[in-house]
Amino acid sequence: MQPRKLIYPDGTYSIVEALPCPVIKKRDKELKSEIEAAVKDRGLVVQVFPPLPTSSLQGEQSFVFFDGAAVTVRIYETPATNRYGADCYDLLDRIALLLHFTNPGNVCATPMRIAKRPCAMVESPTQRIMDVFFTAVYQLTRP
């Protein structure tokens, strides 16, 4: 199945239309309880984190330029309650294809690329948590 085109309302990351499960982004309310409830109820949830600087350009410039940034997409799966017909391994493939060489919401100065270390996973008897890593470059301008 070819992933559907990404939608980025109000400049935030949203891959809601492209994935078969709920997508949670940063919100003002208690994020941990929201994720736990969604995973318990639905069995498969994706969380998208904003870019996190990993290195910055040093010099006399009047702006802040991060020449390295990481974007993480986290997949939570409870196999016993997953009702979507896709698991975290399927979503790893979809997310990599959907986000590689894209610039969601024009947040980054360059398109995101899948990281050299593309993923990491923690597994327990009842749950899997997989992180998919992307790298990018972005600039903060004066307000």
C-alpha cells in the first residue's frame, strides 16, 4: 500500500492521514496519560516529537543556526489490543518512507533524512516502543 500524502495543519507535524492508527503530537495537557490511554484502548499509537538540536554553528553570526537536529517518531504498540492490522515494524517502514527527504511544515532548513542509526526498540512481554530517527538542519530567526 502506497502511503497517503502528509497533511501539516497549523505548521505542526501531522501524519494522521498516512497511518492507520492515532497520531499524538505535543499538547498542553498531560501527554503521558493521553498516550497511556490511547495505547491501552487502541493498541497502536504514534507520537511525533519536534526537532531537537544536536549541534550548532559557532561564530559571529547574529542568528542561531543548528547544523544538526534530530526528529524522533515514537511508536507504541500493545500487541494484545492492537486492532489495526499493522504492527510497529510495519509503521517503521511507512514512517521512513513518508518522512525521508521531506520538510514537514517547513520547520527545517533542509529536508529530513533517515538517520544513520534509523531506529531503536524497547520490548517488554506486553508492549513494544520503537523510535524512528531522522536528522535535519534548521535556523531560528529573531522574533
